Amino acid sequence: MPLVLADRVKDTTTTAGTGAVTLSGTAPSGFQSFATIGDANTTYYTLTSGSAWEVGIGTYTASGTTFSRDTVLSSSAAGAKITLSGNSDIFVTYPSGKTVIQDGANILAGSATLPVTNGGTGSTSAAAALTALGAYPAANPSGYTSNVGTVTSVSGTGTVSGLSLTGSVTTSGSLTLGGTLSLTSENVTTALGFTPYDATNPSGYITASSLSAYLPLTGGTLTGGLNVTSGNVGIGVTSPSVKLAVAGIIESTTGGFKFPNGTTQTSAGASQARATALAMVFGL
């Protein structure tokens, strides 16, 4: 049951010994009875018997108006339960060891920590607090932040190792990769943010599964009959055996053709022109 505190709660008991006490059930004038604490709830208490005293945590039970001495925090008997005799007083208190106070520098005094489940960090250092709150593992305090959910924005400059992303990734600046970029999405448009297009794919994007057919790296057939094999390029030629093999007419609209000796020819040679004329005249 919860721990409950209340102001000016006091009672008396004639119970002797070191066990639970039976309360009178009637609070002295100016005080509240332990019924204020509530049945089966715990509270901090002080118990005095003559010059002996005991501070601890106990539980109030409405039936029989009893109070158990569950945990002793401090006592005049070196931290043990005191032995009651005669008339004893019991009242609700706030033990000094359980207080949360600020010192002159507005820093929480003492070395106790407040658990995360109770709204604290459970730690006495910044690094340990971040670990307790799930920000990053203690073994890698400068490496990364683990976030189960959606990272909407990352700004600044830094190094990230072992970052795994699923879904859409949007950048508004430069993205520099020092390793391998792996795409789990079949939609290259979504994964990389561009929209390639061709007549055979009018829907607006190519997919990762068909990317090799469009852009072969080590060999294959590109759309339109362009073939790449062992460093040779063939246009209309399935298996080119030279650096450039063309099944058709090659046209130069400007610049001409450059030969291995370094000369460039921009028009047909004169001898070729004469041969063509003779062939036309004599039917050769």
C-alpha cells in the first residue's frame, strides 16, 4: 500500500516489548488520529518510551487500531527496535534521512537518488542518468542516441556508427557517407528522393529490383540496345569485341573524327570523292 504522510498525527499505546503496538484510537487534543493515514497504508513514525526513541516505517491497520513497526531507520538502541514499557507516544514524522532538500547552491543535498519510475534519474552523474533514461548505453556515451520511434530532425556535424533507418529519410543539406548505403526500400524514388523516367516506365520511377537492367555496372543490356561487355560497348551489337561496335550509320554533325595519329578529319577525303565520281560515270 502507498506511503502516506499527514500533519499532526499522534496517539498513545500501553503495549510492551518490541512488536506491533495497539493504539488507543483517541488522538490527544490538537492532533489527528492514525485513521487519517488510512487502513493498510504505511507512514513514517516516531515512537518514544521514556528516554528511548525509535524512527521508522510502519503500517496502520484499522481493525484493532494496530501499528506494525516494519522498518527501523534509526533508534536510541543503535538502529534496533526499542523495548516499550508503560505509556509510550507514537506520531507521524518526516525522517531526516528521507528528506529531499536544497543546499545554499540550490543543489539537492545528500547522495540519495530518485528512481526513474518516480520521476527521477536514478543516478548521481549525467552519463549514468542518460543511460538510466535510455538515451545511450554507458559503454558508448559519445557514440549515438537510441530512439525507438521517429527522428524528425538531425542537425549539426557529427559521426554516426551503426545507424539503421527504416522509412523515409529527408535531408535539407549535404549527406556524406563514409561507408555503404543499403536500401531496404524497393522504391528508389522514396529511398533516394529522385524520379527517373523512361518510356517503358511511365509511372515515374524505377525499382531497386530492376535497377541492374537499366544501369548495369559490370555488363548487361541497357534499354535501347546499348550493350556493355568486358569494357566494350555495342550499339545494336549484342556481343561487341572492340571498344565501340555499331550496327548502323555513325553520324558526326560537328567536329569530325579523330584518328590515332592525332589528326582530325571533318569531311570526306579528295581521293574518295574522285573515286565516287568515276564510279558514277563509268558504272564501276
